[in-house]
Amino acid sequence: MAHDDLIDGYAEALFTVARAEDALPAVEDELFAFAKSLEQNTPLRESMTDAALPAENKKGVIDDVLGDRAHPLTVSLLGFVVDAGRAREIPRIVERLAELAAGEREHALAEVRAAVALSDEQRDRLAAALSAATGRTVDVKVVVDPSVVGGVVARVGDEVFDGSVASRLEDARQRLGSV
């Protein structure tokens, strides 16, 4: 991913604060989930990127979405980004923050899309498989994406591992077509 100094600066600021507050793992996961919700939920994205909507209203939306379910620092950091007028960049900032956190742990970040939430056991098995496939320790972040009919699609850096039912059916169709 090409790096943008502005995005990097915000990501590093959020990363530094979350680490200093000893809340990095929880805050990183919550920020990542919120950023993915922004990408997938059109009304939420529109409310967060509407230039006419005051920052206070956007922070109210964040509070409505996360409320007491998230670490208070997660809500505060998102508020900081909104106050700075950078709500539109939240997904890119958070992705960079996740890369920084994975890098500090000397791990690679794997974004995994699945039709349903994965159990801890499934997530651990997937992390082990992706680690074996890439030769790097992998941190798995799961995004529930109903468009993935079954199985999972994982991205680790520039590598994509498509284990979805749709891709397996397409592979079978191509093999059968060449018989």
C-alpha cells in the first residue's frame, strides 16, 4: 500500500496514544471494526463524510454506534480524527494503524472476509494456515462480508488467498470446461 504522510501521521498518533494507554489490542480491533462498518454501511459512511454535518453530530453518530460497547479510548480517538476534519480518511488511517501494530509485533496483517463471524478456534486455524503459506506470523482481522457466499477470502499485503465457495466453483467450472 502506498503511504500518505497525512494518513501515516494520524495513524502513528492514534497508535502511540493507544499503546501509551496500554489499550492497543482492544482499541486496534474496535477501530478496525468501525472502519470496516464505514466501508460497508452506506448511511453510516454518508453521515461521517457529510461536509455539512458538524463534528459534534458525527461524534454523536460514533457514540450511537459504539457507545458503551467500545473502549472509551476508541471513541475518543475517533472523535479526535473527526475534530481534525478527517472522518473521510478513517478507513485508511485505521488500516495503517493496524499495519503499524502488526509491524511492532513483527507480524503481517491479514484482512479476512467471511460471510459470518469466525469463532476463536477458526480464527486461530486460519492464522496458522496463512502464517504457513506466507512464512510470516499473521494477525487476522475478520470482516463479515455477506457477499462472500461461503469460505473466506484473505489478503496479506499484496497476496490474496481466495478460499470462497464462488472461486472454488469457478475453478471447477473451468476444469470441467477444459475436459
